Amino acid sequence: MGIRQMRPRLRRLADAAYERLLRAELSETPSHVAVIQDGNRRYADKQGGDAADGHRAGAQTTEQLLDWCDELGVREVTLYAFSTENFERPAEEREHLFDLIAEKLREFANADRVHDAGVRIRAIGDRDRLPERVRAAIDYAERRTDGYDQLFLNIALAYGGRAELLGAARDIAREVAAAERDPTEVDVEAVEAALPEGPTRDVDLIVRTGGDERTSNFLPWQANGNEAAVYFCTPYWPEFRKIDFLRGIRTYQHREQSWRRTRARRALALVSALGSDADVPRARTVLRRFRDALPSGERETAEEVEQPAD
């Protein structure tokens, strides 16, 4: 076997070894992963095809992603399939995308693996702006998977985060103007109640492929409020591999560990400064919760000050 013929095999062996290494490094898995599937058209250009070829190749990666999420225990996935800005694309490309989305929604809704894994499919976004064939496919997929709760799959269609927040703000403003709501009662819960039905939990990790480092108006309330980790990577979406996904989860894990360590250190400083002061019970609770995130020396100090003096 020549060197040229050996290269693909060596690459597969190296990828398999690296995947095992990444898996060994991971101890935490995000509950909710949101994905911006960018680069389909550029991938098609690189391959000498048209945009339709790129979108179809990207759909295959989406199917693989769902398998990886099911395997790793991710409970919710939100895919940015069609944004409000995508309506500005050429009509021919839009129509192909709508055909592909409708086809894949029905295909997923009928797939045995979707039912075996208990996947619930839902669409988020302004579905009234979508063609009838896409709305019909959404209704079909939601009906077929209604009642499942092992993995939530949200398809963001005609979605724009700023428009969603603006609509919620206007609804609340109308209630205040009509004296139906006291302005002082407008809090996080009020805004969440005014938002359209969306993901069931906050976003832990945003993944964007294709090289751009921006989140493009995607789930601003659910991600920014939760300070979600963000993983930008260069592969176009059809080239996205399981190794890339594991790298993204590693980014989430590092960010989560850093966040816990910071919380523990703040609580430790407060408890150490105020001792048994009655104002620090919450700090002691935080310290007990995140103590294990501290280095061993700081952890020993935390154990010493964790309990109030008699």
C-alpha cells in the first residue's frame, strides 16, 4: 500500500485516538446545546456544487449531531435552521431550503431512532412567515413526537432573537399602559412569560461553525442571561465532526469549572471576612455547593470556615 493510500487510514486512526482522549477529559455535559450551522454554501462552493448541494450535505451532519447528543446525554438541542435574515436570500435558494426543511421534518418524525430515543420535535420562531408546506410539516412532526421528553429538538425557523424580545417588551408595555400590570412587577419571570414558547431550559453551550465569531441574534435571552459558553470553529457545517463537537463540550466544561471556582472563591472571601455574621448564610451555602471546584489548599481553608462557630 502506497503512502497516498495509507493517509486516509492513518487519519481515521488518529481521529479515533483523539476522540478517546477527548472523551476521557470530559466529566460534564451541557444540558442544552444550541447550534448555528454555518458554512453550507461555502462548502458547496469549495466542492464545485451549488447551494442546494451544501444544504443537503449539512442536513446529514445534523442527523449525526443528534446521534452524538443522544450518546452523550444532552437533553436539549436547538438548531438555527432559518433566520429572519435568511428571507433576503435569492428566491430559488429559499425555496430549496423550505423543501429540504419540510422533507427532513417529516423524515425525522417518522424515523424509528427518533421514537426509540424519545425525541420531541418543536419549531420556534414566527411560523406564520413560512410557506404552507413547511407549516404542515411542522404540525406533523410536533404531533408525531408530542409527549416525548428524553431529548427536546427545537428547530428555529423564521427566528430572530431581537424581534422576539421586542414583541415581549411591547406586550408588557401595553399591559402597563392599560393599568393591567404594575411597572414595579416587571421582572425576569414577567419577561419570560411574555416570550413566545421556546426552549425548555437555558442554553449552556452555543456552537457556531464556519469561522465567524458571532452569535447572530440567536437565543439572546436564553443564552446571554445564562452566560452560556460559546465555541466558534472553522469547519463548514458539512465538515463538522464528532471531534469538533467534543471540543465544544470541553470549552463548556472549562467555562463551567471556572464559573464554579469563581463563585466558591467569592463565598470563601465573604465567609472568612465576616465569620459567623448573620449576613452570610447564603455565602456558606454557595461555598458548600462549589467547594470541590477549588484547588486543594483553598478547599481545606473552605472546610475550616464552612461551618459557623458555636
